[in-house]
Amino acid sequence: MGALVNSFAYCERLARAQAANFYHGFRLLPRPQRLGTCALYAFLRVADDIADADAPAKERRVHLQQWREQLAGALRGRFSHPIHAALQATMDTYHIPPEYLELALDGVGMDLHVRRYEAFDDLYGYCYRVASVVGLACIHVWGYRGEAAKQYAKAAGIAFQLTNILRDLGDDALRDRVYLPRAELQAFGYTEDELLRGVCNDHFQALMDFQVKRARTYFEEGECLLPFLPAAGRAVFLVMARTYRGLLEAIVRRQYDVFSQRVRLSQSRKLWFVLRALPVRFVGQ
């Protein structure tokens, strides 16, 4: 029991230190669900750190494969990392399908060998793996009701990841990564070379307007998840949705200039999202 307590404490410390946008939202959950959410976050944080490490891609692929193998071992009770005991307990307690975490690792691994996407269907597959499956795992912890919740959780994940992609266009260009589909760049007359150089012309404005409208559509579908969650789950989801939606609208207010500086929300703004969600946390079913 002491090892499990220590494992959950480790995950929570990691989430508090690294999940700057969301840890305060996690605190709206009852303690067992908060700790379970932190365990999921910790697993994915380690995977992201492996993929983003300053090491050759071949070495990172090896380490990511080792993390995948350690996941399989952890789910069988063989723990080789401080988060594993908490992760296994969370997966067992909330009946989370292991395939969700396996798919998330597939998505993280894509960044090691895929640098361009031809069409939106291809990009959707990436977004589903790195974001939608995370939402699907989380709603198990938060306590969803009804199978329809899964479709809305998928949509929310797509909205969140599309927002990340738009916000990070400049940073990704420095890594020679272009997530916007080639077909859409061509359709709007905007070249990959212009994107890599951070050119904000009329073609870029039209391209970004199209991307934002699509993201908003997924946000609207994702918000249909709310009635399928209990009060605490609705509260934490609202914090996450409002944070990502706030980032998207901040991009619009800057007239799509995501190259000159990183788009961020202030700490006070993020705290405001948590405060707005507090009444939801304590509303009856």
C-alpha cells in the first residue's frame, strides 16, 4: 500500500510541475479521480519527454519502444518506474482499455518519423492518437454515462490538438515539422516554404481562417460531452475546453500571427476558468 501511495504522490507532483494549464482544473475532481487523472498525465508526460529528448531519432524510438514494453509489464504488475503502480491501479479501477494508451504511444511515435501530412484524414488520425484517446481514457476516470459520450470526447480531443497545431506552427517549423495538410496549403495558395519562413500574407490569413472554423466545429461537437459527465467531470472538462478555446480565440485576435511570439493565456485568465467551473463542481446531478 505504501508503494502505491508513493506512486500516486509522484504522479501528482509531476502533474503539478508540468501540467501548468490543467493541474488546477484537476483539483476540481474528488481526490481518487484527481490522482487517477494525474497518473494518466504522468504516463503521457514521460512518453512526450522521450519523443522530444535531445537525442537521435533512432535512440528515441528505442526508448519509446522500451516505454511501451514497460507499460505492458506494469499492467501485469511488473513495475519499473515510479508511476507504474498508480497507473495500473487507475487502469484497473476505472476499467480503462489499455489500447487507449497504446494508441497514444503510436501517436507520440509518429512525431519521430512523420513530418508532413498530405490530407486532413491523415492529420485526423494523428490527432485521434495523441489527443482523442487521452480524452477517452479520462472520461473513464471522470465517470461518463452513455456510449455517445465517447464520440464527443473524440471530437474534443481533435479540437484541442488542432488548437495546439495552430498555436505551434512557428515552433514546429523550426523542427521541420508541418502539420497543416499539403492539400490545404495548395488549395489556399500558400507554400510550405512560406510557412517555414513565417510569412503572414493574405493566403496565410485565408488558410488560418479555414483552420479555425474547422476547430470551432469540433469544439462545438465536443461540448456536447457535458451532459454525459457527473458534476466534477463537467467542471474539469469545462476548464480544459475553455483553456483551449481561449487559446484559439487568442490566435484569432492576433490576426493569426503565431510566428512572432508564442500565444499564451495569462495565469489570471486560467485561474478565472477554474473559478467559473467551481459552481459546476458542486451542482447536483
